[in-house]
Amino acid sequence: MAEIGRLAGVSQVTVSRALSTPDKVSPETLERIRNAIERTGYVPNAVAGALASSKSRLIAALVPSVTNIVYASVLHAFSEIMWDRGYQIMLSETGLELDREEKAIATHLSRRPDAMLLTGVRHSAGSRRMLHNAGIPVVEIWDVTDTPIDCCVGFSHKEAGRVAADFAVGAGYAHAATITAGDERAICRRDAFAHRYERLTGTKVQAADFAAHATLGLGREGLAQLLDRNLPRGSVIFCSSDQFAQGALVEATARGLCVPQDIAIIGFGDQEFAASTVPALTTVRIDRQILGQTAANALLARFAASPETAMVHDIGFEIVRRQSA
Amino acid sequence: MAEIGRLAGVSQVTVSRALSTPDKVSPETLERIRNAIERTGYVPNAVAGALASSKSRLIAALVPSVTNIVYASVLHAFSEIMWDRGYQIMLSETGLELDREEKAIATHLSRRPDAMLLTGVRHSAGSRRMLHNAGIPVVEIWDVTDTPIDCCVGFSHKEAGRVAADFAVGAGYAHAATITAGDERAICRRDAFAHRYERLTGTKVQAADFAAHATLGLGREGLAQLLDRNLPRGSVIFCSSDQFAQGALVEATARGLCVPQDIAIIGFGDQEFAASTVPALTTVRIDRQILGQTAANALLARFAASPETAMVHDIGFEIVRRQSA
DNA sequence: GTGAAAGCGCTAACAC
DNA sequence: GTGTTAGCGCTTTCAC
């Protein structure tokens, strides 16, 4: 930067100004500086800038997994807005364990990000303490809570399970089952579904649970297990993701069962393929784009220090009724 | 850090050493320093460290899209290794346009990453120049070229298309068609497939092309289009992704066509669901985990300055024959 | 094994 | 509108 200044016949500070606040530099000077930068191929050092200004324009984003489309698409919407505002994303995958998240938080904090995005609302005490000390805006996504660290953008998984049960009962399904992945929030939905369904109908809800993440193959296996345990015809199955739902659909079809007459299926997530399967999937839609955007805007609002911003955004969900239930 | 030193009765430098090279500090001193850190909840400032040492331990990763499982899973494998070695990932999505990539490269370079991961082997002249000036290790993934910027880990898309055509001919399919997304590399595979198939059989290959990214819905539409154009029974369809293949499968089944007897389908990618559809998908497998790991190791090797490391790694691919073709 | 000094490349505060 | 000065919080080098 000093070198650029020399070439342009100005001091180093003026170059700094030309880059950050061009309107505070005279047009002619600016021109000369731009020229020098062009000629030399100079790339400013944002690390030094961050140290001097204690603003990194870096956002740490911690998600359980990038290969899960559900988190990936939120991240996509989130980072698009952030990128447009000049922020960049440092990414880490935390899996589902709290201590891995804690380690990731500590490491990221040492980079002095301007804000942090966390998935879920459960965090270790150590994580909370570090985040508190760091004093940066934090947004927790994919869930809601009365006690957010800072802001929170998500929806109630309990409520989603309940509403799905209400739907199942309202649609007249006299029996129900669940296929659930090994994910805290999925389990919460399953329990809420079963609770509500059992209370309303007095009929026990059967469960096929998997410790792994949801795949089409496991969805098939889930339905197979349920059928082996004599799941009655006319049952509805509440799946913890559309992957499972599609798997159940494939398995049902392979066995010559009609969906939704013999077996009805409810997915979760309303993924891209859900509308195009045969029959099309009835599912719970979460607007992941809105979720990501709202999270980004919440952080941006915090940067602008708007104090009146609501801290918890419940973006809700919606049952999308198609043909599978 | 000076504060920690005060509390531990040593100088600031000793604290620095205790953190980076603990064995160069006496056990008792170390103990007192660790204590002070624990008490205060001190988090080192990696920004200052990066500035002083000009080592950021940050890797910039540029992929077309995180919501595409194919890139996401490579990223996952890549970042897992990098994380274990103490590196963190700055992520950007570049889409498919070269100038967006160039902007992202410039921005990331200002953060002084220790290395950069790029998707594909085509980059703008400006990108190449900046990367060259930066003098950091660069790994290009998902393709191979004779003229890598630095290292390159991928496979030949041309070869993949050709081998798929050989497979189709060898399996006795007398007609062929393609369903292709608007992606440079997918188009390359399509062309190689068509070329080879036409040369071997003398029969023209029909094409359904989409500008958008591959989805199940578009796969259905692709087959529908092909069928409307009187695609003969007994044709094989080479899809640019498993999503398309699954869509074609759904559409064929919905129309009462038998797969592979009436229509045979070849996917691309061997995604998680490919083995579990009915019939299971014949597809081209790319080992995305190996790809990501190889990319990470190539960079790590560059850091260690091993000069004998091969610059281009062709990880190949494999036709996985299941039931759909 | 430990410390003092210098400096990484910027921004902030203040002069002019 | 532009320059001067003083750091930001570390690592590096060299001395002891």
C-alpha cells in the first residue's frame, strides 16, 4: 500500500482511503491510485485491515453437515445475502455432538468473526460462555427457543409434529407410524406427532428409528420393518425427511401397495423432488430460503445496531398436501 | 496475551511460545500460563497471528454451489482433512460464470489464504494472473487438464462420456438419447457420449437439454420430451446426473414403461439413492470422498514442499451396472 | 528456557 | 483533501 502511494505520489493513508472511502479522495488522486493498483496487481491485505479495525467482515457458519441439502440450502440463501454485503463465510461442520461444536466455536472465535451462525438452540455451557465473552451477534437457526443466545430464526419442531398429527387425524387415517433419523429435532417432531396422534385417537403410533441420517434406502427399510411388524393397511407414516418418504414410497410401490390408499406417506422438508414423485409427496414445507435470508438480515440488523429488532423469528411451516397422504 | 503473561509472571512472548511450541517452555511455566488462560477465558487472536507470521491457516474453497450434493460431498471430505490439520475453510459459491469466480478469487485472496480450492479447470485470465501472483498452492477439482494452475484432482469427462457410450453399445442398445443439465462438464460428457455412440452405431443420439441444474422433475420432463419426439423403445438414455436418471425412471414407470426393457437409463454420480431405486440405477460412479481427500492431501503435500508430488491426479470413474441399463 | 525489540500492513485519530 | 502518528496483537529474530 505504501508502494502504491509512492507510485501515485501520495501517502499510504490516502491509498487506504481511496480503497475504503473513495469519495473522501479527490478524483485526480483517485485516478492515479487506481492506475498504480492496476499496474502492479496490488491486492489489499484484509488481514492487516481486520487487525487494525477489529472488523473482519467474516461470518462463522456452523452447520451439522453441508451434504444435508436442508442445511446447505439455508447456507446458500444466507451466504448470498452476506456476500452481497461484503461478508464472507467461514464454514465448519459440527455433526450432531455439542462438544465438536464447542471446539469449532473456539477455533472460529480466534479468527474474530463479526458474527456467528449456529444450528439448533442447544449448546454447551462453554460455548455459551465463549460466545457471550466474544460479544458478537449470534444467530441460531432451525429451531426456536425462549432463551436464544442473541437472535434465533426457525420454527417449532414440536408444533410441526403436532400439526402433522392433526392433519393425519383430520384426513381420517386410523393408524399411524413414524420413520425417524438420529437427529435431535427429528426425534422431537416424532414425539410430538405420536403424542398428539395417540391422544386424539387412542391408537398407538409405531416407530421405525434409525441412528443414521435419512436416505432413500433407509426409508425403504423403515417401511419394510413397519410392514413386518404388521402395520395395518390404511396407516399413515410420518417421516422425518422427504428422503425417507421417498424411500417408503419406493418400497410401497415395489410391494404393490397403493399410496395413499394402502399406505399414506407424509414427508418433511418439501425438497425439490417432493412435487415430482409418483404420487407426489405430501410434506411439511419449511421455506429454507426465507430462513437463510431472515438469519442474514437479523445479523445485518444487529450490525446496524437496530435495537428494536425482534430476537426470535418463527418462520413457521406449512403442510403441503399432494397425493401421498 | 500480555495480560496472560502478567498473570503468569512471564513475558508476552513466552505465552506465545506456550501456545505454539509448548515443548520450548518449561513445564512449570506452561502450567502457570495454562492456568491464567483458563481463568481469564482468553481466546488468542488468530488475525494478529496471521498478520505477523503471514500464515493464515485458512483455505479458500470455491464451488459452483453448495446445494449440489456432488460438490457438497467433495467439500465435506476435503474440509474434514483440512480441519484435522488445523486449517479452516472460507467458502464461496461461484455459480457457473467465470467472472463471478474471478471476483470471489480476488476477495478471498485479500484474506491471504494459505491455499485455494477451485472447481473446474477453466478460469479467466485475470483469475490465473492473481493466483499466480499470490504464489499459494491451488488445487483444481472435478476435471483434469494438461495445464493445471498448480495441482489438479479429477477425472476426464470426455472419457466418462465415451466409456458410457461403449457400455451402451456393448449392452446392445440400438438407440440412445441424452438428458443434460446446463453445466459445462455435463455438456462435455454428452458430446463425448453422442460422438462415440454415433461413430460406433451410425445411429443419431437424441438430446434433451436443460439450462437449469438437474432435478427429478426435469428428468421426468426430459424423458417426456424424448418420448414425444418418438424415441424408439429399447433406447438407452445417458443422463448427466442421477437426479435426471431418477426422474426418467419415475416418468417411465408412470407411463407403464418397463425399465430397462422399454427404456434403459444410465445416471451419473452414483448418489446415495442410486442403489435403492426400483429398478436400481446403473450409473457412473465418481468417488467424491477420494476426490476431496486427494485434493486436501495434494495441498498438504504442497505445504510440506514435497516437490515430487504428481501435479495431476486422475481419480477415474467406474460404470456401476445395476438394473436400469 | 526466557525476554527485548522490531515489524507484519493496515485503520483511526488528529492535525494541517 | 491529505499527511502524521500511533497502534491493532501477535511472531520473528536475536540476545542472554
